[in-house]
Amino acid sequence: MRHSKRFVELKNKIETDRTFTLKEGIATVKELTNAKFDESAEISVRLGVDPKRSDQMVRGNAVLPHGTGKQKKVLVLTIEKEKEAKKAGADFVGGVDYIEKIRKGWLDFDSVIATPEIMKEVTKLGKILGVRGLMPSPKTGTMTADVEKALNEIKKGKINFKMDKTGNIHGVIGKVSFDDENLCENALEFLRGVLSARPPQVKGTYIRGVSISSTMGPGIRIDTKDIMAAIK
């Protein structure tokens, strides 16, 4: 993979033979940021799992205490809870009408919540929502009768994560413009979510590596011992 001249110049400023504490890593990410927009701060976690085994699939969620820096548009698919969803602040609320809109290509939302009674219809959107990580599920708290709670969590900064085919998890932990302490707290909460999602079948070291970066910047390797001490 070829990188831009700007990326290579930034990477050359990093001490590649060392790992950083989380606080040092966040400070370094900020120092290296020179894009013309407020980049996202991102985290990547390398897991000690076998991605070929279905019983070692890792997925879960975390509620970031300081949010992601982005206001999410939330769609609630429901029949019985329309009034509750509207009162709680959903951006879009509906049933079969919205399911049909999605089938025709409408995707102007960031998260989807569905109540149990409409899930039979929602599952028909699997090929559309599933590939985007938007399919409502009890595991992520987005298929629920408690619409108000699910909506409040998403609006406050709840994010879902899912392991990729190589056994890694990626997520956004805020904006580079956030205070260092806020980014640290968001990162630790994300990692607690990953830790709590550990499948019981996984033996040995579970979190093998952590790195953080800005959207356009190189990864900074974080000392896993520092991380584990902080999240336990």
C-alpha cells in the first residue's frame, strides 16, 4: 500500500522502536495532526483470537463518556412505540414505510433501533443494513422494547464494534480537538467494552496490541501493560 508524501513525513517523526503510554500516544497523535479539518481520533485493537472460528467472533458496544464528536441521526423502526420514540428525540420514526424507503436506497441515518414486533420485517433488510453494521440486534442493545434507553445511549456516545476478518477491531474515540483527558477516558471505555466482549473460548492473551491515530495520520503503538493496568 502506497502512502502519501505527507503520511510518510509524519510517520518518520515517530520513534518506531518504542511503545507509548496512552497519554503519550494521544499527545503524539495531536502533535502530528496537520490536516485542514478536525480529524477523528481512532483506535485499533489486535486480538488474540482465531477469526476463522465462529465461537471466537467478537462484537459488542461501549458508551463513550465524551461522545464521538458527531451528532448521530437515529432511525427507530417500530409499530407500538412511535410516540415514545418521537418524545425521546429520534430523528426518524416509522414502520413499514421506512423499511420500504431503505429498500429503495434511502440511508440518511447513522444508527437503527427496532422494537421486537417489527423485527420480522426488518430482517428482510439484512443485505442492506448488515453490511453496514446497522442491523438491530439484542447483543448491541438496538433491538429492544426500551426505545428511550437505547436512543439515549446512542445520542450520548454509544458505539458498536465488530471484529474484522483479520482479528482486529477498529473504532472512533472522538475528535483530535478533544481534551487529552477526554480522549483517554473514551479510549479506556472502548477497551473495557472490547474486554467485556471476550468469548469464553479464547485462551491466552486476548488484547495483543493497541494503536491510536488520527484519520489521516500514522498509527502510534500503545503499551498494552499500561492499558491493561488502567482498565482493570
